[in-house]
Amino acid sequence: MSAVILTARHALGRVVEGLALVAHDGFSARYDLDRIAGVFSRPTHALAGQSYVDRILVLDTAKGGVATAWMLHEMHSRGIVPRAIVLNTVNPILAQGAAFGGVTLLAGFDVDVTAAVPHGATLRLDPSRRTLEVLAAPG
């Protein structure tokens, strides 16, 4: 596999590495997650039943409202939080929630990030450089 390095227009947080959960689906901390069990709980979500804890979520777009900000913070306080969130499009509320919850965030790429990153890949995100690097393909 050739090295895949993507550059985001928006980035915040710390450098992280981890496994990617990838789906062309939206993200709402309020409606998509069981914040106690640490899994995607909306039955129609592409990642339903999978644990998001310590994973890098690679999804299409931010959904929902102001609850996301305090929910990400509360999840972080209990250690049941994604390592990072990567989106094609983000809204100010999710960006605020990521900052408030200590979750690294990258968004806004020139390609569909959900198509460019393989599900289960090992990623390295560097917000100071605004880069997402695929370190290893799944398997």
C-alpha cells in the first residue's frame, strides 16, 4: 500500500495514533452513541454495535446540536471517548465539543475521507500539521 497522507482544512487537539472505524454516516454524540457502554447504539448507523472507545472515528458529517459539547466532555471524564474524530464536514458545535472534551478533530478534506481511509486502518493524526496518515492497512 502506498503511503496515504491527507490534509485537513480544520484541526485541533494533540497528535494521536490508533485504529480507524470508518463509515459514510454522520456523527451525533447524543443520538448515535450509548455513552455508558461505549458503543454505537443507533440501529441504523453503519457502525451499530461497535465500540468507539479509543478509536479514531472517520465519518461523513457532524449532526446534532449543543448536547454534543457537554456529552464529549462527560464521556472524556469517564474515559469512554473516541481517541479522535475525522469528518468530511464539521459544524461549530462539534468543534467546540471536541475541544471541550479533549478529543482530537480533523475535518474538511479535498477527498471523501470515508472513501480514502480503509476501515480498520492504523492512523496517525497530527493537528499541528493538519495531516492524517494511514500507517497500516487492516489485516
